[in-house]
Amino acid sequence: MKRFLLFLLDVLSLYGALYLGLIIRYGQDFSVNLSYHLAPFSILFVIWLIVFFIFDLYEPIYFINDFRFFGRLWKAIVLSGAVSMAFFYLIPFFQIAPRTNLLIFAIVFTLINLGIRSLFNHLITKTSRNHTILIGLNQQTLDLAEYLHNNPQLGYRLDYIVDVDESNFDLKGQSEYFINIKELREILEKKSPNTIILSPGAYDVEEVIQILYHSLNKKIDIYNLPNFYEQITGKIPLGSITPEWFLENLSEGHKKFYDFSKRAFDILAGIIFGLIALPFFGLIALAIKIDSQGAVFYKQTRVGRYGQLFTMIKFRTMVQDAEKGQAIWAKKGDARVTRTGRIFRKFGIDELPQILNVLRGELSFIGPRSERPELDKDLEKQIPFYNQRYLVRPGLSGWAQIQYPHSSSLSDAQQKLQYDLFYLKNRSFFLDFSIFLKTIYTLLTRAV
């Protein structure tokens, strides 16, 4: 509902800015000019809303007045304005080329939308009082508690964490958050929280179940921790994963049409993008040869679907034999990357030859990242269920790649696995399309 309300406010802001802009420019005669502007600007407004979606401006995590939100909003408006200029001057199908009107509209919209969204974020942050209790003290509940505390715009105010067995004192520290089962009973008798979240272990405590059963008349929303955690973070908590989880959530029978259609799309899109990119391969190869000695293409063994190995093809972005003898995590500012390599990586140019891997069925455009077998073997030993991410075909981009771009350590690999498992469970046409749009945002932010 918050997303939908914000979407409606943006639509009203766009049309309101158009009306006000025309009134500023033409005064009482604005209605005469409205008929010329309404149709082309309506098309533009669809583009503006898509750009806002790409920039995550409808995600609750950004319903807060901080530098992340204002930075994204400003970038989205600038990009939308640039697209609007190109729209009118490169597509000569309309009777207007409104340079002045477009400028006035952009200024008015920026002021209106900035004011509305700032007020919206303020009200969401200050008025959302969804009193919440976490039942079960473990690392997952502490991680969730920290996440809720750091993101008040999500609307959940954590009141208590219930230690159901009073044995996890090493996790507690000193905090007013922590209570026991007896205190939980007393609290529920006196007042009703809005939300209760149960960790998996809490279901095994009969006293907790009885307390909650006798509180059903209070109309409290009760969630299990894995589902709630997944809903608000977009990832799966590793502490809740068991073999049964895969049996319950990764049934492939109902995904047959999706898998067939996705493969058909990969082939069609691979042919189209391949034909578009092919004429530029010669210039890219020339730039690589001028910049450094070595081959134009870089081939590397990667792990594919069901653990099958394949040879991935990329344009070389590192010095020749950069990984001779061992696989090394790539790091930000890696000295092995060449000058042209930095530019290619920034714009994703080095990935273009992987279109061939897509056409051969070794990769998809959307899916978990394909990793090197040397690193995979180490990660499988240290992270439970790590190799299950290869139940689907790896991708050029994916949910983990856009949510957690950098991976250079075991901790990073654990974080990305949580996102990969979310994708495996929830993959769909809509999620793939969302990832595609947000990949555009990733490329745009690399460029600026």
C-alpha cells in the first residue's frame, strides 16, 4: 500500500507539474497548449516512472530522508530529464519541441516531488508504530533486530526479544530488549503488540505456543522468522536453511513453462544483442592489443548448472597470466586490471563475449553468478548448501549481483548466497524483469 500510494503521488506530481508549468508559461491560455502537450508528456511520464523504479525509489528501504534517498532521487530526475530531451529531439513525431516548457516542467516537478516525498518519508518514519516482539534468541533474531533498528522507515518498532530457554547469555549483553517467557505472558495480558516473529526454535517450546494460542483474540500478526526476514530484506537467512527447506521451496514441476520461456528469451535476446555488439568487437580488440600484451579474449573455467563445468569467454581486462597458478578474489582497485580493463568493467563491455555462452545454454541473462571451481570447492566446505545455488542456470546478472555487487571474502559469499537462495525460491518473469531494469541502474551508476 505504501508503494502504491507513493506511485499515485508521483503520477499526480508529474501531471500537476505539467499543468503548473503551462500556466507559468502561457497564463490563461494554458488550456489551448495543453492539448499539444498532454499526449507526448504522458508517454514521457511512463518513462519517468520506469526510471524511478529502476532507481529503487519505490522500495521501502529508501522511504527515509537520508543522503542515499536524495542521491537516488536527484540522479533519477537528471536521467529522466536527459531522456525527455532526447525524446523530443530524436523522435520527430510530435508538433512541439518544448525546450523552455520542458525546463519549466522539470524545475516545477523537482520542487513538488521533493517536497511530497520528503513529507511522505517523514510521516512514514515518525508515525509508523508497529510494535514488534521477536521470540527466540539467536544470531538470526539479533541480525533482524539490528536491521529493524537501522531502518525505522520499514515501520517496525522492536519492543522485546524473548529468550525462550535463557541459555544464550553470550548473545545478550545488557539490554532492556531481552525478556523471558514469564515476562512475555505478563506483557501480552496487559497490552497487545502489532507483530510477533517466531524463530524456528520457538515452535518447540510448548509454553510459548500456549501463550500465543490464548492471545489469538488480540488479533496480533504472527510470522515465522525466515518468511518475515525474507519479505523485508530480499534474502534468506542461512540459519533457517535445512534440506527440508529445499524440498518445500524449490519444487521444479510448476516452473516448466517459466524455464522454457526463459530459455527462449535468452536465445532471442542473445541473437539480437550479439548482432548489435558484433560490429564493435574489432574496435574493442584493437584497444586491448594497444594497451597491453596478450590475447584479446580471456577464457576461464566456471561452474554451471548442476555443477557442470564450462569455458566462459570474456574480453581480457587484466594483465596476461594475472591468475597463473591460483585463483584470487578480485578486489576494488586491483593492480592487475589494465587501463582499458577498468573502462570495460565499468560499462560491462568485457561481458559481451558471454553472449556466446548464453546461446550455448551455459549461461542465462539472469541467474546466480557463476564462480570458479577452485573457489567453489573452498566455499562449499565452509558454507552449508552453497552448491545448491547451481540448481538453476547461472546468469550474467542476478539478484545477488545487484543487491550485493562486491564479493571478495567468505563473508561476502555468505551474503550473496542468501540473495541467491531468495532468487531460487521466488524466480519469476516479474523478478527477472525487475533484475534487468535494476542492472541498468548498476551500469548507470558505474558510469557516473
